[in-house]
Amino acid sequence: MASMPAASMVPASLAPGSMVPADSTIAVGLADFTVTPMVMEAVGPTVTFDVSNAGPTPHNLTIRDDAGTVLGATENLSTGDTAVLTVTFPGPGTYITFCSLPGHESLGLKGELVVSEAASMASPAASPVASPAS
């Protein structure tokens, strides 16, 4: 698999809990046994992840809902490999990010993604307003 140049990735320095605007990309780092950032927030429904594996063992990024349904996953990435994963979420909510290889999630390779709705783009002028009585 071809690797993406590191310069094209969004910095992984997004503060935990920082909101990623709609149509943005979140840089996700995998290692033994952590996912960075552990807590991600994004405006949905579609979110793209630039995933890289810095660990000496293979890892993947898998995303599931609270019912356990897998919504998207990368292939297993060897050391230094990268992948792009785009997921369209069914709605706002909290989702689990993890590595699906046996034992990796229980060893700490998991995190949380909070997806919120995109704000309405309606202008105040488009809203009906009662006119004052004459």
C-alpha cells in the first residue's frame, strides 16, 4: 500500500475534545497500545480520518456504534503505513474507535469519537418574523 506523505496530514496536535469542522480530516496515530487523540469531536455526518501506524506491530482503526455495529475500518497497517478512512455516520452520537486485532482494544488501543450535527446555514432573514402592528 502506498503511504501518504506526512506533510499532507492534519497535525495530530488537535487538543483532545477539540471540535473538527464539517468536511475536515482528523489525523489519527496508532501505536502499541494507544490511539491519538483518545477523544475526538467532529461535525458530521461524514468524517475523514488520516491514519498512521507508528507502532512496531500491525494495527487498524475500526469504528463502531454503541450497539457494536462496525461502521468503518482501515486495513491492518504495518509500521509506518498510512490509510485514509471516510465514514458517514447515521447521526450525532458517541462512537468507539479501536484496533480490532485480537487483544489490542483490551490493551488500551481504543478511544472515543463524538459526532455532532452540522449547524444550520439558514440566515436570520430567512426566518419568519412577526411584523409590528400598524
